[in-house]
Amino acid sequence: MVVQKESSLTPERPDFYIRRAIKGTPHVFQVYITPTKAWFIRVGGTATTEMIVASQGGLIGGLIAWYMQSRRKKKEAVKISENTAKTLEKMLAEDAANHVIPLTNFGDPSLEAGGWQYKKGTVIWKFDQPGEKKRVQCFFHKDEDVEAGVKRLPKLFPGIRVGVEFNAAKGKYLKKG
């Protein structure tokens, strides 16, 4: 039996999606977790420009922002569907923001609730990484991504601090306690 390299695998689907800023620019990433690495594959940007245009441009700005948002979502959907037939190695080479982190390089991982400045139910995956001065912050993209992350990450990192729990009354993950 021939053993394939992790990078030559074509995964069925990503483990979850996150939003992460790299050099100050926010991106949406698909996260694929293999036995020894976490693969961050960029699928799009975030709505930062759209929000600025909408807030500054009145009715015309709102229409432009609506158009920009629909275009961004269509491009993301196309990128996601294209990625289903590619290997991790091929996806990694397509964008400069794509990167791989060995699981051994995740220092002090935690799942925390967003503070007062974020929408209720925001969950952040934080970790230290060699060469980074600040802790890396990855915001889960949607509710199903939060659920997938809360289930998957403690299995990979037994020492992870989980500071959130599901609140059935509100239907979202909130700070423990």
C-alpha cells in the first residue's frame, strides 16, 4: 500500500471557515486539519469595504455596497466549488495568503467569547505562533463553524482553554459562567 503525503490529499470539505487578518487585511479562510498540520486556504475577503461605502454613501452607497456584497459572495461560492477538486498542495500555491501551520506550532490555544466590541455569540480561536508578537485571532465565520471548531479543536489540542459554552435559551455560544 502506498502512503500519500498529506498535501496530495483532496479533502471532501473543510473542517470549518474562519476570518483572520494577515498584515492588517481581513480574509476568509477554509481550514483543513490533517494529522500534523492546519491548512488555511483563502476563499475571499470580508465586508469591510462594503460597510464603509454603505455608511458614507447614503442611498447610492447602500446600493453600491449591496452590489459589492453579492459579487463577493458569488466569487466565494465559485472559489469554494473549485476547491473541491483540488489537492491541498495545489490550493496552497494559488494565493499568497494561503499558509500551513504545523500543529506543534500552536501555542496556548483557546476558544474565547468575543468582548463587548463584537456581536454576541462571536467565538474567537486564539493561539500563539512562533515569530508572531501578538496572539493570532481567528474568528469563526458562521454558527455551524463555531460548532465544528468547538467539537474538533479540543480533540487536536487536549490542553485548549474553552471559555465558551452553548446557551440553549439564546441558541448561541456565550462566555462560560
